[in-house]
Amino acid sequence: VTRLTTNLENPPPLRLYGFLSIIIPPAFLGFILGLIPVSVATAAVFWLLKGFSVFTLETDPTGRNWLFLPSLSLQYSDARGDPDDLFISQQGRAGLSFVTIGIVSMYYTAKAFVPDRTSSAQHDMPRGYYDLGAREVNSWKR
């Protein structure tokens, strides 16, 4: 739009390839770097809860003997876990873990993007310096 409405008789040529070669690689690298922690956490949850479908498929196809899962129960009042409820408990634990991953990701994202409003002078002062009891408050006089 800007090139079409310019008043210049000979506007400079648009070098789209050069522009995109400068813009796209850092954005793609940032996307990949941001995806790594979430991917690692998701893979760890999958391995803990459903790793039997990859590692012990021939010997334990239903996952009844996978890691610590046979000893867990659905609630604390159960004396022993029912093997038939294993799938339901895995789904609930997976959902809770993904909600936790989402909350932690949102916390660290907000911490990265919201600026710290304290000045460098406040960081250099001893602890408690800015408390009202630790210093004398001078009010403006007219």
C-alpha cells in the first residue's frame, strides 16, 4: 500500500528475498527454542504414563506392569488399585500433568515478557532500605 501511494517518481525496488532472509531465520529459531521445553515435558509425561506402548509392547500390551502404575489406586480410600481402571487413571493423570505444564509455561512466559519495574538503585540498596521505618521520609515544603 505504501509503495502504491508514494509520491516518489522512482521508488526503490522492493527486495523481498533479502528482507525475508533477514526476518525468517531468527523467528524460526525462536519458535523452535520455545517449543523444546514443552516438548521435553510432554515426552516425559508420555513416557511415564504410556511408555509401555513403545518399550514393552510384546510382554505387557495393556501396561499393567509398567513402572509404578500397578501399585497406584484411583483414590486414597482404595486398598489396592483395580487393573481395569488403569486406563481411566492414566487419562486423568495425563490431563492433570498437561494442565500443570500449561500453567508453568504461562508463568515463565509472563515472567519473561513483563518487565521488572524496580530500578538498578533499588537493587543496590540493602534489604529493608525502602521500608518506611528504615529511613526518614521528607515531605515537600512550599
